Amino acid sequence: MLGYLPDSFHYYIETLLVGLLVYVVMRNRAKRQQEKLSKKLTERQKDELIAEWQPEPLVPETPQDHPVLNPKYADGKMTKEVSIDGQKYLNMASTNFLSFIGVKRIEERAKSTIFKYGVGSCGPRGFYGTVDVHLDLEKELAKFMGCEEAVLYSYGFATVSSAIPAYAKKGDVIFVDEGVNFAIQKGLQASRSRVEYFKHNDMEDLERLLLEQEQKDKKDLKKAKTVRRFIVVEGLYVNHADLCPLPKIIEFKWRFKVRVFIDESWSFGIIGKTGRGEKQLYLQKTNND
């Protein structure tokens, strides 16, 4: 039993070391405290430092000719020209490229329509209901575009951002031009589909992605039957001001069995002989060929 008892000498050594450690710690603490006391300023020194201190301004001094202090105001309607402080300028920030703003006939018709239907009829039809002018306009648009039917949305931004998730769902794959507008990007997010971006107007890059998807489908035919594939482009790209190569995209549509979304928000009324967008250019070329 005695062989398992610790040697008393070890106790002495350990006690000595602990005591030495405590002494060093206390000595350092006292030394730091003394240094703090020695660094304290007298009241006179404090007053002198406060008197010498010059605070810097919170913000830099603004010159009187700064544009923020001298704002310019635009007068009148925002047409292709804008009047600022009595001087006329070309309005490069306007999307009024159809020149509808300022047309008396349109203004008078808008007023009479508001008096009859109110401004609520311009809101979402799920809230405010469908009235006769909605259905009339849908028929006119379908006839003008050569389609079976047309659906009218109350806001241009909501059209494509709502239409994409109405068709595409989680598990589907969407091949998208990397230059698409913000409304399309929000529609892609809402769809929760797998998004594959191809280089802007690069049909070789798009074909590469479609071929890769084709190989994935062959590896799992059962899953491939449940996955729908979409291509999303713009007729006229708002971020690049160029047209999409629609004939090639239509070729891919039939070759790879994909559905195609074409946002004609910016090409409608601008592109084509009668303003029907890039679809009309494609049909004209097809008929001529």
C-alpha cells in the first residue's frame, strides 16, 4: 500500500511552483495598475488638451454650385424631347419609342375609359375582375398576332415573370440567354427550375448545353419523361439592343423537343413590317424561302 502513496517531496515542489506562479501573476497585475495610475492626466493637462482640440466636420463643406444644391426640373410631358429650365433636350432615357405619350387621341380615350371603368380595372384581374374591354383587347391582340388566343396582363413586367413559372416547375430545365432582362430573371427564380445559361446569342453554346441534356436524358429515360425543357430568349434584347437568332432557335425547338419563350416586350411595335415583332420577321423569311 505504501508504494502507491505520492512522495512528500513532490508535494513541496508543486506547492512551491504554484506559489511562485501566483506571485508572478499578482506582481504583473500590480505593475500594470501602477503604470495606469502613473499615466493618469492631471485636471490641468485635461483642460489644456480639450482647449487645443479642434473637431473635424461631420461632412465635408459643400460648394454652393454643387448640383445637389441646384436641382434642375423637367417641365411638361416626357416625350422624345424634354424641357429643363426652359431649354429643350433630347430624352435618351425614355422608353416611349412608339411616341404614344402626348397623342391627344390616346389621352382622350384614356380619360373616357377611366371615367367609365375607374382605375381599378388596370389592376390585377384576379382582384378587380374581368370586364368587356379586357376580352375585346385579347381578341384584337390574338387576331393581330395570328394566334388562337391571347392573355392580357395588367403590367408588362408581370407578364413574362408570371408566364415562366406558370409553365416551368421544380425539376424542369430552362436554357436561358445570359443577357435576358430583369423581369425574365425574376420569372426564372419563381419557377424553381434548373437554369442553364448560354452565352449571349451564341447558338453553338446553346447547342452544347442541349446535347449535354440529351446525354443526361439517355442515362435515365424514366426521369427524362418527367423533365420538361424550355428555351427563354428576347426578341429584341433590352440589355444589348440586338435580335435573337430565331430561325436557329426554332430549329433547336424541333430537334431537341423543347418549348420556347420569346419575350417580345421591346420588339413588339418596332420590329417587322407591321410591328408584330421578330416572329413576323421569321415568318416572312420562311414564306419567302
